[in-house]
Amino acid sequence: MSLIVEDGTGLPTAESYISVANADAYLAGVGETAWADYDVAEVKEPALRNATEYLGQVYRTRWQGSRSSLDQMLDWPRSGVAKRDGYGGTYEANIVPVEVQRACAKLALKAAAAKAAGSSLAPDIGRLASREKVGPLEVQYAEGGVAYTRYREVDMLLEPFLSGGGSICVLLQRQ
């Protein structure tokens, strides 16, 4: 099944914020060579679907503005999203910002690698150990530590589009 990419019109069947070709170009441009080795239908398209779904699950309640159409499948395009680049105004309600597309590509790369390792972007969370000892090796985790992976690079790409701005990045930079 061919990947259906959001084109800014609020497609009711969209599956990804970025096409395979655009993800290929972006990831190659930033030196992520592993992506080029993956098969399009077997790995890249499912990874882009998984990345887009992950973005919806994690950021849906934190995006600025509102969806442009009640019928659209994905969270973008959106209206009422303020530009925070010093020029003011809002983003057009018929686009998926480049940063959102890039975040999707970065997550797709992580999804492909996770699948190859038998995991996913959001694996089930087990009990968080505070101390682990295997033979002579011992690991102790910080109290209150998170039991799941946060993708800091993705958080930073998306920060300008989130309500409250910056709080995620500031917290992550302190860790």
C-alpha cells in the first residue's frame, strides 16, 4: 500500500507528514546513512506511519492552535499557530511546517532501528529498577527517573509549535 502524505489540505486518509523521497533527502543531508539501506515498502513506509502516529500520541494535546479541518486524519495542518521567530503572525493553516516533517523523518529512522532490534518507538514499560547487579557489574538508577525514552532532538524541533513553549527542552537540558 502506497504511503499517503499530508499535503496541507487536511486529508482524511493521510498517514505521514513527510514523503519517503523527502525523508530520504533530509536524512541523507544530515548524514543519517543507515536510512538509505532500508527497503521502501518493508521498512521506510511503515516507519513513517509509526513516526507520524507517535507524534500524534505524544504531542496531540500540546500543539498550539487547532486542526484546520474536522475531517483531517492528522494533527497538521493547524490554524492559530504563532510564529516565534521574531516576525510575529501565525503559520498558514494549509501547511505542515518543515520542522514537523523533519521530526517525523528523525522518528522514522528511530522506528526503523527499533523494529530491527525487535522493539518500537513506544515499547511497553516494565517496572523501573533502582538497582541492578549482574556479576561484578552494578547499576543504580536515579530516583524518579523516567522509564521511557524521550527523543530530545525531536522535542527541540517541535518546541516552537507546542503550547507553553520551551518547557520540555529546559527540563531535558537540566538532566
